[in-house]
Amino acid sequence: MAEYLQYDWKGNMLSRDLLQDLSFKKTKIDHASCVVGLRNLINKSTDAEFKNMQKQDDTTLLKFLYAKKFNVADAYQLLQNYYSYRKRNEDIFKKFSIHSSDILKALENGLPGVLSSRDRKGRTVLIMDTNNWDCSYNLISIYRSLLFTLEYLINDVCNQANGFVVIVDWTEFSFRQSMNLKPSILKLMIEGLQDCFPARFKGVHFIGQPWFVNTALTVIKPFLKDKMRERIYVHGNNLSTLHDYLPKDILPAEMGGEQPSYNPHNWLENLLSAENS
């Protein structure tokens, strides 16, 4: 039943509120006790700066607890990593707003975009259409846009509980564009997303990738943990294997799906509306 979490028996979409309720019921763990335990570890920290910087409201702490399946010690380590990473990389988080020109430009280009429907396991699906990158802004800007999007999405308890799936579409990505995939930045991105952000990435799917992207993947694999390495799926031009993991009825036409072609402005408009509400 968990696999078909998103649908009721008639095939209709479940309401957002009901989906949240189901997410909470996936475990019998005492969430309140875990929140108290995590808060106690923060208060015992000898790092005064870390302790004073941390928001200790339940909503914030639950993000880190969900990311680590309510293992309090692991959630505490993730929280420390999150703080330390942001402190070491302050430039990434300067002017961290949808109104920052580079973040806005990347979002206009669908880097990233977000599909309107979740997959069968209730996971939000992000897409990265790399061919839209004209390289007038750098890879760090795309990373900033991705982090900004994830920070927004992780406020939803469904995303905390069920995690994310990412599709990276490399179709028509050129060798010239690939020169902007700096290994040092890719390593920085992997560190931030893998070890320092409260999100569960359940799968990363590459489609339409040329040979030089496969080479880049070989370069970054040593920086991936075993679990994450096992969750990277390389499909090339064989979209039928992508459909083994993600149903066609939620995918856009260019990915062999049944939905209209993806329009990145839809997600951008959602973010702008949320900003103005």
C-alpha cells in the first residue's frame, strides 16, 4: 500500500492533508520525545555560536529528525553539519532569495523545476533540464537555485517524510557546456546535499547523457557514499527504464510521459506566489 500512497482506491489523488497524515503514521516513533532529545543535545553543546544560531522550534528540528529517520544522534550530527557547511560557504548563501538575479535566472530555465504530481511513493520529483543552461551564469548559481528550492520544499512534512527524486535531463547538452562542470564545485555540491542538508534523496536519474557526462560521473563517484551511489540510475536514451521507476502519467512528454511538455515558469510562479502571500 505504501507504494501507492498517492492514490485512493478509485485512482484519484489523495488530499494534501491526508497525505501528511499518512506520512506521520508511517512510524510509531514518539516524535515529541525525539524533538526533546535533539533539543537537549543542542543545549549541551559547548559551541556557543552553534547553540545560539540554531532555531529550536519543533518545526525546524523535525526536518532533521525526518532526514535521519528519527535517530536523534544522527539528526544532531546533520544539524551540526548543516550549520558548519553554511558557515564555511557563506558566499553561497548571500542574497539567498528568489529575487537574486542568478537564482531567478536559473529558475526561469528550469534549473531546477518541480513536477506538479508526486510519484507513487509520495515523493516530490525535481527535474534539471541542462540544455537550458546558457552558461551566462555559473554552476554555483544553479546550486544556489537548487538549495533555495529545497529549502522551500522541505517545509512540507510530506517531503520530509517521503523524500525526493531527481531527474537530470542531459539531452543535447554540449561538450562546450560541460567545460563549466567544475570538479571542485561538483564536490562542493555533493558534500552539501549528501551530508549537510535535511533531505532524503531516494533516486537520481540521468537521461540522454552523452559520453562526456558519463566521464564526469566517473570522476564524482568516489565522493558519493555507497547508499547514494546505489541510487544513481543512468538511462541514456532508454526512457522505458526510467518508467520502471517513475510512472508515465506524472512525467512530461519530453520524458516519454503523458503530461504536456514541462514549463519551468509554472514552478517559478508557485515560488513567487508563495513569496508574496
